[in-house]
Amino acid sequence: MRVNPEHRLEQAQWCPSAHWDARPAWAELSLIVVHCISLPEGQFGTGHPQALFLGTLDTSAHPSFADLAGVRVAPHLFIDREGVVHQFVSFDKRAWHAGVSSWAGRDNCNDYAVGIEVEGALNVAYTLAQNDAIADVVAALLARYPGLSAGAIVGHNEIAPGRKQDPGSFFDWRGLLLGLHTSKQV
């Protein structure tokens, strides 16, 4: 995979969201945040997460969606169960994915982070296709943005402790880091 001059992954499906704004002038990408999502919880392939990120989710479609009415959220990337990568926001823009957050003494992680949502649930294993895709995505990001490093890849739970638990204990951190070390792009 490769990040093009428009700050998009060439291999990703481009699905432009309106849920972003400009990064602060001082902001350099220095963090990658991994999230997980499924709507409804534990159901995959519904298209509901993508609709949420595009602002088109019908919140009357399921009782669990009621609290999502009016929510404006989007990651930079979403990786579905088949490992297909969808991009909602260019990496040079501030996607609205982290919420109230802090990492290494710095608040507002959206200012300097790339957000990656992986289709999943806290109590379900991720697929091999997803693990391969996220390793390729992260390798491409590390190759393109010098402020990013393998030591600055965290879960949502790490930047919003007590508020968030994702991506959960089934996320393969070891495999991701091993994949980065064997990648030809890094």
C-alpha cells in the first residue's frame, strides 16, 4: 500500500465524510489510534458503521442506534471483516474519532492522530484479512509520515481509559508489530 500526494491510501475505497476539519497548524502526525466498531454490536457486514461515518445512519433501524442520533464521527480508515480498507478522511485532515482523549501528556488526540476503525467487537477475534490489512496500512503510514513510529500505535482504550475499551483483548498487537518489522516498506 502507498499514501498518495492527496494523503489517501491508493488501495482504499474513497468514501468522503463531512466529519472532519483542519488540523492545527502546529500538528504533525505522531500517533495511530486503533478502534473497533460493529453496529449493532457483534453484527458484521451491515454497512451501518460506514453509514454512521458518512452521517447517513438511520438511527431508527435498531434500538441500540438511538444514542447515535446527531453524532458526527468518522475515522480516517475503516477495515471490514474481509480486509477491505475504506477511507473517509484524508490523513492531512483532523478526523473526529478519538473524542475526549490524551496521550503522552497531550490532550485532543484528533489533532495529531490517524484513526483506524476495525470492524469487530470486544469479545470476537479479528480476521486474518483484517490483521494483514492493518499491518499493510500501518507500514504505509510509517513510510509516508516521519512523525509516526511503531511505538506510537495505541488502542482507543489507551487514550481514553475508563471511557473506552476498544479494540479489546482479541486485537493482535504482537502480530501487528511483528508484521511491521518484516515489512519491506518500513
